[in-house]
Amino acid sequence: DAKTTQPTSMDCAEGRAANLPCNHSTISGNEYVYWYRQIHSQGPQYIIHGLKNNETNEMASLIITEDRKSSTLILPHATLRDTAVYYCIAAPGGSYIPTFGRGTSLIVHP
Amino acid sequence: DAGVIQSPRHEVTEMGQEVTLRCKPISGHDYLFWYRQTMMRGLELLIYFNNNVPIDDSGMPEDRFSAKMPNASFSTLKIQPSEPRDSAVYFCASSLSFPGEGSHEQYFGPGTRLTVT
């Protein structure tokens, strides 16, 4: 799996967009970018994934740069319940088991 | 569906004792995963099953750890004998298809917090 680099922590005001960056400069052509999050005392939760194109679902949007060396997870209207550790993972899509790093601790404050 | 169910939620035991953690995956899911999470090592994959068959156990730390899946709705992770360094949160997860093949979602249980004194 390609190594990913994320900030250790971030904070965001409730109701504002939370933009979580991830660098994956060594990503290869067949590797997808996956995002999971882990709310305190719970198991990780899948959020979204993408290969080249930007993706959006009911939880978040994923913006991948044209060179695919970095991406941003966007929570459009962060709520207090979005406070969690967010993991960015770059791995092949065919036989992939997520390998979780340290992630970004996002704190959403009132 | 109630989601992935794990029991017990908390377990405190003394060093040398046998510990058995249990997991019930989501009905219809054919993959089951066991993870361990600690502050030092983060979230580690221990073993996973496909259709009740162990596929990759390379993450199992040592022979003291064993996992079984006797049927599609039940799996156990056993530690015998337990040691203080086994203290961690153990997660079970299941998925409908192999992560990366269409359905990329793993559904995690609430975890079992194990403390070995």
C-alpha cells in the first residue's frame, strides 16, 4: 500500500465545512483512496473511496488531485457527531484489506 | 439488522487465563475480520475468514492466539494463556464482498475491551 500522510489533528466549527487533507505521493495507478472514520469507543466506519474522479455520497465528498498525489475529504456541514479520527488509505482495489495508520483527529466544536 | 455483535464488551482477566471473544457477523456477509487496536500499534488485522474458512492469519501475533468460525453466524478469537501485553480493543468486522470488489464497506462491531492484569 502507498504511504499516506495526514495531519495529526484538526478542528472545525459546527456547521462549517471540514476539509481533511491526505498526501499519497507514491500512489500507484491501481490504488484507490479510501476514507474511514472512527468515533470514540466505536469501530471504524467506511466513508467513501475513489480512484481518479471526485466522488460524493450522503456522508462526504472526496476530491482527488489530477496527479492523484493528494486528496481531500470534505464534510460539507460538520456536526458535533463528526468528531472522530479520520483515516486515509491508499491501496489496490482488487484484493484490499484496509491498513489503518494514525489518521487525523477531527474535533468539531460548537 | 442489528449489525455486527461482539461479546463481551469488556473483559478483565488475570495473566495466564484463557480468554474467548465472540462475534456474530451481519447475516449474509461472507467475510469476517478480526482486528486489534492499541495506542502503540494502532488498528491491526489479525485474521480474516471467507465462507467460514480462514484465509490469512499472518497477523495473528503468536500461537497463543487462535480463531475459529464454525458457522456463518459465529466466530471466536481465543487467547490462551493471556498476557498483559494482549490488553487492547478487539474488533470484529464483516463485509458482503471482499473489500475492493464493488462493495467496499466493512461493518465493524463495537469491540471488546480486554484488560489482562
